Amino acid sequence: MTSPVFFCFHPNNWPSDEVVENKSGGTNHYFINTDWNWVLQTYLRLRERGRPVVLAKELPQEGIIVLCSGTVPLAYKPGPRQFLVSINADEAPDVFAQMHITQNRIQARIMPDSHDVPHWPQPGLMKRDESRGASFSSLAYFGDDKNLAAELRTPRWSEFLASRAIAWHVRNAASQRNTDFTDIDAVIGVRSFQHSGYIRKPGSKLFNAWIAGVPAILGRELAFREQRQSELDYIEVGSFDETCAAIDRLAASPALRQAMIENGRRRAEEISVGRITDRWEKLLFETAQDAAQRWFARSAAGRERFFFRCLLEKKVRGASHRILRGIGREQYAI
């Protein structure tokens, strides 16, 4: 028998009835916070498919419970009838969750009891206007200003773009156009030229570029690299000069830009809403159901052994984090 799946987050983040009843999930509201990004959207998509899902303000005492890491206290241990599916997002994993959801494959390979699910495509995303044709006069960064490489926030960057007659747009969460790619010819997504890795981060900037129909110039991040199948997926850069060279390369080759756009259109099918909903269905109504039944059948001693193992893993992660931070590679720490 299939057990219902509960989706739980803090009452302070509880959405309005209007949002909960928006079955299409097609508004920008879902990008207000992490809970809404992950928990609410997943609930809505599965509800659309008629799956037995329940939105819960309080932590149920029994069942499969989907939540974001940090929703429960750090030392919270699930009871004998509670099975926690914890979405890591950008945060450290819940210590005692029986299943973890990561934003990329490499993190899932490293962490026990983990499965990767791509971040949902950005609701309300507006694709590049095809009437722009071969135009290459407008670049954008979509995201928080603080997460853009410092070198791309300097007069030197502005001067370079001005010398090419290229307009520059930064569209953050506060922007009225934070999902609007209609007037954009390529996107830039670089957090840092000094650091790489960012093992907790998703490939969203790449996915959004594919969906929007624009070439992407991106930094050295694991979530991007694990998706790369050819040079048409995106251009990777590791310095200011490499970024400028990538822009000049795209500007000089309409054929390359068109090939990247067409390739992105094909790759976008892999991370469509339908495909991701399929993955969540399989994960929660097959994989998690089986794992939950095994947990419910465990003895008290078996549960204690699991909790002990989790504490050991936490200590190993902590030691690894300190070592990586000490050598300037914290971006590779889970």
C-alpha cells in the first residue's frame, strides 16, 4: 500500500491559500525562499498528478516527510514511524535524516542515502525573443549581486562591454525582470575566478540558459561540469580575460551561437518540468516507500546504530570541511 507523503515547512513560511491553490505552479512567487522553491513546488506538481500528498504545518509523527535541511533542530532524531526526506539545497545536511536530496550528482555520490534531483526550472521564465535573430548586443547575469565575480562589477568590465557596444543587465530577485530573457543574447554566470567547485550548488543557471534559448558563459562549478556533454553546452571561463575572449568568440560567430541555442533546446528536454516530476514520483513513491518500510521495521537497537553512523559521518564531514577551508578549497566541502 502506498503511504501518503507529507510536505512540511515552518509556519512562518506558510503560503497563502491563493498560492497553494495555484495548481499550475507557474508564477514567480515560488522563488521567494528555499522552502517554496523545493517543497511547495514539488507538492504542487505531484498533486497535479493525483498523488497522495499532504501539505503540513507541523511535523507529522508518522509517515514519509519531505522538508528542507534546517527545518527540524540539528539534533532531531526521527521516531520509529517517521521517515525524513531532507532536501539539502545550499545548506548542510540534516544529521539524522534517513534520505537526502542533493542538487547535483557529485554530492549524491559522496553522501550516503542520497539522491540527486535537478532544481525545478524557474517558473515564469520568458525565453529570448526569436525576432532578435543574430543580434549580439545584450548580456545578463541572473542572480544575487553578491554572487557575481567581483571582477565583473568593476569599471574595467563596463569599459570592455562599452567598447563592444554591448548592454549589461543584472537581474536579481528584486528585479521586475528576474525571469525575463526576451532581450538577452547570452548569459554570464561566474561566482569567482579565484575559486571553483561549489559542490552544494545546482546547475540552474545552465538549465535556465538552455530553456531560455541563449548561450551561457559559466564559471568552474561541479554542477555545470557534470552536465557537460559537448562544447556546445556552455563555455567555461576561469578568468576575466577568458570571459572577454568568450564574448568576442560568440560575437564573431553567429553560427556558434545558433548551434549552442539548438543544442540547449535539446538538452532542456532532460530537465523539463515533466521529467523532474517523473523523478520525484519515482523517488517518493517507489524508492522512499521501500526505504521507509525498512526503517519502520527496524528494532530500537537498529535505529540507534543508524544514528551512531550518522554522527560519525557528521564528524568526518566536519573534519573534511576544516581541512578544505584551511587550504582554500572550502567550495568542495559538503
